[in-house]
Amino acid sequence: MTNKNHLINPNNRPKSRFKVYCDFDETVTVHDVGSQILAQFGTQIAFDVWSDFDSGKKSAAECLKIACESVSGMDEEGFNRIVKAQKLKPGFVEFAEYCRTNVIDLHIDSDGFSCYIREILAHNGLAHIPFWTNTIELQEDGTLSHEFPNQREGCDRCASCKCALLLTTSDDTDTIVYIGDGYSDWCPAMMADVVFACRDLKRQCGELGIPHHPFEDFFEAQAILANYLKERPKYRREQAHRRRKELIIIE
């Protein structure tokens, strides 16, 4: 498999007031796909190594590298079986079409694997959605190659820095919408004007005082987003705007 991790060319992007950035595992999909691959074809170290991340001994990229290197014996048939078994959250296909018809940029912003994100999107007729993630691909010998082209200096929380995508594909006048569920999502959530949160991110937003919309499916998210477009088409959360500015200055 060749890597097709891709983004919209900034020169070709339609001008839109709202830009949506969405996590993938357990946000778009019902289950964590990377964990399924590691559980089936990796070893226990793929999971144990994250204690070093929690203690600050290793970065996310270092842990993910070790996890990927534990994988062996994964063939195309086994990989495709996992891909085809995945269910998307209710309403995501409709949400993606809503964004397309309303000229709203929708990006997948993930710390997962390029191989399964690409294939799951294609399997569901969503290959047109650009994605930003780690370049992790199935090799002929049943192992996983791994590259981390989206690391950002000064950030060790994600192997693929989600904040970097927000900053490089939006401008000062855009309203940034972020949708996520877990530990790797609270950084971009702090920089987003509108946040949709489920699972751990919902709890983290509450603890950090980040305004957010709890959601269970994308039908809910679409209805709320439609109200923003109608009632507040130029909405900006000032704390989020300052956060983006601060990070740009630091970088």
C-alpha cells in the first residue's frame, strides 16, 4: 500500500467562514481501529509502553513507534477484514455531505494510522475528505512502516500534531469547529471556536472550562452547526482566538 495521506491545497480551498476538524477513532468510527490492529497483530508492549507516555518518559511518537514495531503477520486479508468491520457513528455520512453542500471545509485530524483511515473513508464513499495523520502503512512482510511527518516541535502529546493542522489550514477570519472524544483532542479544543465533545473530551472540557456541545451522533452535531450558520455565521470565541495567536507567536 502506498501512502495517500493528503490535504486540500490551500490555493484551491473554497472560501468558507466555518472550517470543521474532526478526530477519527471513536469519533467518526464507533471503535478505536488502531487498537484493534495492535491487539490482533501486535504484542502486549504495544499497550504497556503508554505508561511511559503517562509518566513523561516517552513522547507519543516514541510510544507509537514501539507499538507499530510490535506488529507482525498482518496480511491484506486480515487488514481488510478489520477495515470492513468498522461502523461509522450515526449521521457522519450525512454530516460530511452537509459540509460539502454548504461549502464548509471538513478535515479528518487524527493521531491514528494513514492505512486504515484512507481505506475506511474510501469504503464508505468518503475518499474526498482530506486527512492529517501519521504515515503508517502495511508492508508486504506483514509489518507496519511508520513515519511521523506531522510532529511539531514543542508538542509531545500527539505523534501527529492536531493543532498544527488547524493553524496551517485556517486564517484569522475563520470560525474553527473541532469534534473529538479523547486525550489527544483537548489541545485543539482549546483553540476551537465551537467544540463538539463526547466521552473523555466532554469531561476534560468541563474540567478546563472549555464551552462545548456534548453529542452522541452526527445528526445532533449537524443540527447544532446549522443553527450556528443561520444565527451566528461569524462566530468567534475570544479565548480560542487568543490561544491560536499565542501558539503562532511561539512557533
